[in-house]
Amino acid sequence: MPTLIIRTNVEAPADLRWKMIQDASATVADILAKPEASVMVILEHNPAMLFAGNDAPLAYLELKSLGLPEDRTAELSAALCDFVQTCFGVPPGRVYIEFASPPRHLFGWNGGTFQ
């Protein structure tokens, strides 16, 4: 159930969006060693965003996963920042990432939870 939400003020060209989210899905599956069949990626591009008083390229990411390895968040941050810089041109210093590992009973799927 890994879920990656990418919000960036960088316009994602229509002809590249599908590849961008496919690459993000593969990246998440790889860094978490989870099957890609369980990964969800959401891309919200070009909203009004401001960081450090300006609107230069920036991104806010949320990575949620059951059993997210808290001892690896620095490694996960580096991998995601590298992805965002490569894909969107956003430098790591303009990226915030929120990591979350919800309890299994608080994440729903297929009419139930992951209890």
C-alpha cells in the first residue's frame, strides 16, 4: 500500500506525466522493496506554492507505507529528492517530505483494512 503524493509547482507536460508517475511508482517499489502492484502515485502539478518566500521550483511529497522503515528515512529522502530533481528539476533544498507509517487498521482497501 505504499502511496506517494507529489505536489510541485513545476508544470508536468501532458506528454510526460504518464512516464513521470510510472518512474515514481518504480522508484517507490524499489526503495521500499515492495511489489509495484501495491504502489499508488498521485501527481498534483502546478498548484500555487511558496517556499522560503518565493515560488522557484519546489515540491512537497508524502510517502505513506505500512511498516515504513523509520531507520531508513534519510536514505528514502535522498532517493526521493534525487527522483524529484531528475524528473522535475527541483533541487533537494526545495523539497519537503512527510513520511508516515499508519497503523494497519487505519488504512483501508478493498472494502476493509489491512488488519
